[in-house]
Amino acid sequence: MSDLRELYQEVILDHNKSPRNFREMDDPSRTSEGVNPLCGDRIKVFVKLGEDGGIEDISFQGSGCAISKASASLMSSAVKGKSREEAEALFHRFQKLVTASLDALPDVEGLGKLAVFAGVREFPTRVKCAVLSWHALNAALRGDEQPVSTE
């Protein structure tokens, strides 16, 4: 378990320090902002949809804790090139991962680096930080430009 905890810390710190896809997109098809009023995290997601409706490009900007920034970084890398349905399915798997009971073994198959977020289950107040960017992505894919909140 300590190896997983070390990997969790390493990945979170890396993606917080050097977030992938951290930029404002010039010509997004959709955008949405996510807000976590409890801790002040704010993430804006930019999505460029392809002709087939898939996620051609994705980026984000904002500020927040290491977990919310790292989650947005990993989320953006994981869904780029995916269809809307694949991105939505990944969101549901990720949300199940971070909210599962501590007694249950986390289902990490096929999640890649997102699997390190299984450690967030140990800190229930941080789950909202981890899922913030995912909720913003879902709102953007729906075309809902109203800010989403974790509350």
C-alpha cells in the first residue's frame, strides 16, 4: 500500500507542478467552468469537438489545490481523442473509483494513471477536488455554459 501511496503523491505533485493541457484554447467548441466553493478551486475547461462529435482537443485553466489541478491535467490527457460516450463512461468509472468504500478493492483496470486517485477515497473532503474538472467537462459536452458547483 505504501508503494501506491508514494505513486499517488508522485503523480499528483508532477501534474500539479507541470499540468498537461494547461492553456486557454483559442477556438473551443464548448467551455464550462467548475467551482468548488468549499475550498475555492476554479477550473475552466475548453473543448474542441471534431466533426464526429468526439473530443479533438481539450485544455483547462484555473486555480486550486494540487488534487484539482492534477485531476484536470490527467482528465484532459485521458479524454483527448475519445468520443463523448467514452469520456462519459470514463467519468463514471473515475467517480466510482474516488467514492468507493475503503473496504472495497478499487476497480482500476483500464484507468491508467487515473488509478492513483483511488487514494483520494481516504480523504472524503478531497473527492470534490478530484471530480471538479470532470463535472466541468460533462457540462461542456452538454453545451451547458453555466458554472457547475461541487455543492
